[in-house]
Amino acid sequence: MVILQKGQYRARFAQTPNDIMAAQRLRATAFLGDHSGLDQDEYDDQCLHVLIEDVQSGQLRCCFRMMFLAAQDCPDQTYSAQFYDLKHFKNFDGAKLELGRFCIAPDVIDPDILRLAWTVITQFVDERDVKILFGCSSFHGTDAAAYTDALALLKERHLGPKKWMPRIKAPKIYRFAKELKGRKPDIRAAQRTLPPLLRSYLTLGGWVSDHAVVDRALGTLHVFTGVEIASISPARKRVLRGAI
């Protein structure tokens, strides 16, 4: 089922086991550098999977998954809860949407793909009256030193509110808000090393945890990220609803 088609790309929900496998194959390539295997976990069965394909070739260019939580649902069963203590986040009032495993084919550079993805997410948020988006935003590699300016920028401008702030749970973390206290970021260097998806979250008014998790399995460093829908400006929402 095609959700949306704009320009040379179409977005649709995965409908078959082969659709899911195509997403898992792209994820393995993007996250693990594995061009023949699959990246899969137990959360795949609980999520809606979005595929963004080239209209002419049918090739998969981007995928991500979404787990919808009604207001009364507990976030403890989400992917993010493996790594972050979400005890305080449980008290957030309203429906939640966890975004995960977002990836774009490594050989593709086209901002229209990210724009289409955000249009799909916005449409889903509107339909389900979602109040907050959340997930793990990943930096490639596990060396925090490579991202000192980006993490210093997050510490200085984008830490989440204490009432929702995830607590430490993962065994291997980097407490950048503490370790980089007093460090002023080089803004240009920070912008160069911020992952595109995280940059999009921040543009929407998103916030992050005060520590990063070292994920050896995927070879990434990630931060918990939240975007409260009420904090997005009306002008930005209009852009997202007709992004391309």
C-alpha cells in the first residue's frame, strides 16, 4: 500500500515477509556493512515498517520502523528501554511514537528521501494524535572523541527537561554532559558531525539524554532523543506536511 508518492520516490508500509526482509537487508548494509546478511530483532514484529523506494527501479532507498504507544501504554517494552531507564518518561501524558532503525542506502545522497520520510511520519502523527516522538539517534562508530564538538553542542543547547530525562541503564556509556562541562563547541565542527536524522530532530525542537550509550552490537554511539509535538512551530509543521 503506497502511503505517499512524490517525485521519484514512493513510501509504503511493508506488507509481506519479503518486504520486512528487504528492510532488514538494507539495515544490515547501512549499520553493519554486511551486504548479504540481515539485521533483525524481536521488536520487528511489534512495529510498522516504512519502505521508501525509487519509483522507476523499485529499489529500496530508505527504511525505518515505528512503534505506536497509546497514552496508557508503558514504554518499558520499547527498543529504547533496553538502553535507557525510562521511569520518568512513563509519566508523559499522551500517545507516543518510537522511531527506530532509520537508514538510507549508503550509496544514495538525496535530501528528498529524508523530506519524504518526515512527511510520512507527520501524517502518522496527525492521524494518531501522537504527542511525542522518541528513539535512539546514532553516531557512526563508538569513539566519543570523534564527536566532541557535536556532543558539546548537545550538552550546551539541547538537553532534555529533567522531568522526562532518561536515567542510566546501559553498562557502557559516555556521560558527555558531565565530561564536557565547560567545553564550548566549535559550531561548524559540531554541525558537520551531527547525524542528519538527529539534526532534523533538533531543528524541530528535539532534546536528548545527558549521556550516550556505546552500542557494540551495531558499532554506534547513540543518545535518547525526544521531540514533543507541541514544541514544533506551526510554520515548521506546514513544511513537514508538504515537504517535497
